[in-house]
Amino acid sequence: MSLTGQSRCRRLTVSPEPARLTDIRRFVEDVGREIGLDDERVFDLKVAVSEACANAVEHSGGHHHPLEVCARLHDDRLVLEISDGGDFRVPGARRCSRRDDRGLGLPLMVALMDEVRIAKVRGGGTTVHLSLYL
């Protein structure tokens, strides 16, 4: 499916399992190549989307709901939406320590993308919007 047209969404739906993250990274790489991103931007996009998906798999509590990645091409940006059936929970301060190398997914997404938004979905679920300006 082509990404031409603002309302079009190239979509991948998988079960929320760590083993499926490889499929998601492949999907994101295909999208990046399709729109002509250079290797560095494709890598950044793969890392950011992979972090969002890994967070959904590990933390959302939505293990019975599929994980969906939707890529939309706009005139000035590419937006990837990662949706799951769980509820986003802000990590507690007690979990962050100098010895703890976990909990870096959200700061990494913010560092790699031009815009990051997290929204709770009415009726349950969370959607992460990752935007990369073209």
C-alpha cells in the first residue's frame, strides 16, 4: 500500500509479543525507504517506534489486545501512530536510579523525533504519535 494522500494509513497489526518487534522494525524501515529517508533518519525512526512498541508490550497491560502501527505521510511530516489496548502509566520516580538503565524509552523517543504525543483512548488503550518533519 502506498503512503500517498493524507488520509491513507499504511498499517501493521501484530500480537503484543516481544518476538513481533522485528516485524515492526522491518515495517518501519520499509516505510522510511518508500518515502526516501536517508539511513540515519530511518535508523532513528526504527529506534523510536521500537521503543514505543516495546513499552506497549511490556508496560501497557493490554496483552489481549493487538498492537497496531499506522504510518501516515503528510505534506511536511511522517507520523507513526502506535496503538495498544492498555493504559499508559507514567513511570514512578522510585524506579529511576543511576544504576537503572531502564525507563529510557520515552526520553529516547523525544530525542529522536520532532514531536511525541501520548494520548489515552476513550474506552481504553493508548496511542503514541511520533512525528518526523521532512
